[in-house]
Amino acid sequence: MVSAEIIYQYFPNLSATQKVQFEKLYPLYEEWNAKINVISRKDIEELYVHHVLHALSIAKLVNFKNVHTILDIGTGGGFPGIPLAILFPEIQFHLVDSIGKKITVVNAVAEGLGLSNVKAEQARAEQIVGKYDIVMCRAVTQLIEFYGWIAKNLKPDSEVVCLKGGDLHAELQTFKAAFRNKKVKEYFISSLFDHPFFETKKLVLVR
């Protein structure tokens, strides 16, 4: 099993509290995953690479300087929202999923970590009201469909951040054709972290 130490290689300036919170992630998810399966059984051993570090790639590629509110759609067991909420305790996170048992896990993990900046809600993306500085997701759906769900939640200067994998050329071309006024950037996460898991992983940023 890969330990939380891998996070410290790439984020060396964590506080003692943040290190404790990251270290608590595995036992919390292991306990809850035995009750409610939100992470595949074979994947739980790779929690810190496949889920935590993957989520934290957003922090390497997006400027959080003037960010106060973040909406995480289709959060599942709390990714990418929970690791980023640990990293940015001053930012308010709203984690949303349509499946209630997943939100049960998110609430339990947030409570177990003492995260007061996380609100979790069972809802569909279309039901969410309010405006956010960043709206993000991990492999939820095609970008053009996702943007249609959350456009109402964006401020004029908001950013949309999606963690994706594989060949995105056709998907991004379709989006660019529909939203010509938007700037779309594609980043390769393999340039950030030296691990084979990230070879096909990408981050898409829409402004």
C-alpha cells in the first residue's frame, strides 16, 4: 500500500494538522468502504495515488488565490473535493452527488477529519443554485453536457475544472465549436507526478 508520504513529496509545506488529516484518510475510507462501496476493492490500497494525489493535481494547475467557493459535482466518495478541502481550509466546498449513500460517506469522512469547510448534499447538478468561483468534477460526463448542467452556477470569471483520461480531442473540439467564447486548456498530469497511473490522466480547464 502506498502511504500518505507520497503526498508530502509533492506538497512539502503542509501543516501538522493537514498531515494528520491526510493520514486519517485511508483508515476512514477503509472503514466506510467496507460498509458502503464507494471505491473499488482493488483500488482502496492505491487511495493516495489514484484518488488523493489525482485530486490534488488541481492545486498544481489552478490558481486558488482569489477562490472562496468551490462546487464539486458527482463527487462520489468525496473526490476531488475532500483532499482539496484539506489543502485549502479557508475555502468553502460544496460536494454534490445524486446517490445518497455516497453523501453519507462524504459526511462521515469530513466529520472524521474535522473539516468545517465541507458541505455535502444529495442532489442532481441541475438542482444546484448559487454561484461558485470554481466548479469541478472527475470523469462525470462529456464536457459539453457537464457545462450545460453547471453554466447557471458560474460567475463571469469562474473556472470549470474537469479531471479526465484518454484521448479528449473529439470531446474538446465539440465543446469549442459550441462555446467559441470560452478558452479551453488541456494539461497532462503525468508532467506533475512521477507515477505510471498518471500517464493517461488529464486536467481540462475552461475559462
